[in-house]
Amino acid sequence: MARSVAVAVDLGASGGRVVSGTLADGRLTIEDLHRFDNGPIAMGGELVWDLPRLWQEVVAGLRAAAARHGRDVATVGVDAWGVDFGLVGADDSLLGNPVCYRDGRTRGMLSVAETIAPRAEIFTATGLQFMEINTLYQLLALQHRRAAALDAAERLLMIPDIFHWLLSGRRSNERTNATTTQCFDPVADDWARGMLERFGLPRRIFGPVSEPGTDLGPLRPDVAAETGLDATHVVMPGTHDTASAVAAVPAADPPRSRPDWCYVSLGTWALVGAEIDRPLITPECLALNFTNEGGIGGTTRLLSNACGLWLVQQCRAAWRRQGRNWTWDELADMAALAPPLATLVDADHPTLLAPADMPEAIRELARATGEPVPESPAAITRAALESVAAGIRRRIGELERLIGGSVGHVHVVGGGVRNRLVCQMIADATGRPVLAGPVEATAIGNLLVQLATRRGGLGLTDMREIVRRSFATESFAPRAAAAWDVRVAR
């Protein structure tokens, strides 16, 4: 079928990929076209994303798509992480590289916000969990220091919105990523304009919000010429990576108020939640610091952000600086031989957010909390992975309180699926069967929204049926749940 290929640009905090997808006979076939590293860089006293290099990588991926599929490439869409943004001026130019959410500029901004509006009022207006990295506090940090960029800005674009603007020339905010900002009202389905006005933030920068599947038109002529894709349109997927990942969860049940399954989208972060049919904005949800984010098909992702594989990623980086270049598989094999449940720390502790030396930070936190101090790389890796599993266990318990029922099984999707050890740890820690896969859930969800837009008539249930037919999953049964119960209680 001519012009039947979709291309997903999937940007993560530690790496990106460009993937093509073709749907035939009810099955989706995907192909890696280009992969690249990502990470913030220190520049001018800030931690920023290297947008020019990322743009070059995206263009390289689109060139690879043209070389592989030619004029069959019908659409391209970009997904990325939430909360980070760029500001565009009146002359349609980007006002600097987007600042990374791990930059220290937001420290103390949550307290500043609460002097203007009480926490309960902010939650009622946005339904979002409180994290100092949220877009709201990044904007307040700019306002606090009277940043010239905020005064000059005409539009705020989230990270994937920036790439869609660079690709198509059209500025648009997509709903699923807008809901991560703590500037969006999920009930009114629009920016929380009254609250934003109370904070004194310029209303002009918050533009119209579009739904996943919106066609932004053809590639800009210069981009089409540079990539060789002269007949390709830009279609917005669920641009928040977790929205796309959850769309690719191979669950059979439709969204409802009391789902019997939950998901863990596992990468740098672990997003733990359930898909429900409407926002849940209650005092208990506020107390547990859960969030209501937009999903595909008008669904709500009721979830909590937890630390994912960030700890191990940063340990590996620290050891590589010392000349010990272990692969991910080697680290997992080493950890599997270390004593189980020896050391548990709070994986979300502020000291682990961005330390200079992650192994030493884990040891220091263990020492400060009276836990056995892990010394070897194997013990440190095991402690990091089990601490992540413990955090996921706690959040699933809190999720069940919110939805008023227990979840029977856990779907784990994303890059973390490759780590079979941590998948087993999640099954053991939660005492629930884990169904792991697909690995490339984010790219798959991105592709399916694009393909559904072109074909029409494909809903969320249909997309998940395609996932079940197209991709293998692996099951993990709990094997040490009782030991986890005893350890966590201790």
C-alpha cells in the first residue's frame, strides 16, 4: 500500500530513537532506523538540553526513513518527556535551549507558589502531583529572577511541541503533554487560566491545545528537501512518552473507574498508575500526591512518578568514568549473585536526584538511614534495583486505595523490560504477576496513533488488540513475596 509507513521520533532523557511502523493484516511491524544518546549538558550556569544536536539526530533519522521507505512515509510524530519547555518569541525564534528539569532553578519554588495559592487550590485547578520540576515552578523560577526570555515570549512549547514546530512550522500544544505542566485543568480540558492569572504568568504564552492525532500539515519545505521526505505530514501522537507507552499496554479491558490492572512504564523514571475514564481529584489523591494526566482517547492516567532505572544509569556512568565499562547485562548478572534484600533506601530521596557520584550517594543514604552499607558494585546495583521495586510496591498500594479495589496484575512496558531481574523483583515486591512488554511501547503507541489517524476507525481497544497480535510478552510470577513482606515491614 503506497504511503503506508509512519515514523515515530521517541525522545527520552537518556536517549532517542527513530522507528518506522507498517500495519498490515492486523499486525504492526516496526524497524529501528536511528538511535542516539541524550542527556543534559552544563552551559552558562544551567543544565540544558542540547537542542541543536537533538535536531540533527532527528533529521538524520528522517533521512534514514527516506532511504529505507522513500515516498511510502506518510506521517511523522514526536513524543518526549514532560514538564520541560521552550519559549518562542514574536519573531518565531526559540529563546534559548530548553532547561532540564534537573537544573536547580526550581529549588524552593514550590514553597513560593504556596504563598500565592494554597496547595489544595492548585491541586483542585490542575489535578497534578506536586514536584518542583513541574513546568509551573520552572515558570515561577523565571518570573522570580525576572528573566528577559519570559517577558519576550509569545508562546510556550513543550519539548515535542518544539520539534513539531521545527518540522511543520506550526506552533501547537498537544493535550497529553500539556497535562504534565501543572498549568492545565483536566476537568475543563483547557489551561487553568484563572490560576495562571493569580500567579501573574503571561496568559499569551499558553496557546490552543490539540488532541493526539491532529494533522499539522506537511513538512516545512526546507525540512522536506533536507530529509528527502517531500510527501510526509506531521501528525501529533500522544506526545507525552508515557501517554504513548500506556496506549501500547496489551490490556484487554477498556478504561473504567476501577481497573483490574495497573501499569509501570519503566525507564529513567517509573510511572506507576492506572487508566481510568475521568480525572480523580480528591483530598486523598492530593494527600498521596498522585497525578491526573491525559491519555489517548480522552482517558486519564492516574499515576505517581517514582524513580526508575536512573539510579543504575548513574552508577554505570560513575563506574565508566573510573574505566569499568560494564554493560547493562553484566550489571544485572552481577546483581543477581548479590545477597537479596540486604539494603533498601528511598529511591526518590532528594540526595539521589542528581548527585555527582551516585554509588557514593547510595552508600551515604544507606549509612544515614541505618541500612547495611553496600560496598561492591554488585551490592550497590542490587540495592538500587530492589529500592526501585520497593518504591513501585508502595505506589501500587496507594493506587489501590484511590481506585477502591485491588489490581490483579501489573503490566511493565518500556526499556526496563529488558532487565529481567528488575521485572522479577517487581513481581516479588508487589506479590502480583507481571506481564512484561512490549519494550518499545512508547514508539509503538506513537506509531499506532499516527496510523489510526490515517486509517480512521481505530480506537484504543483496537490499537491494543494490534499490540497483542504483534509483540511478544513475558510473564513473571511472584517467587519471594513473603520475604519482601517481612523485609519491608522491618
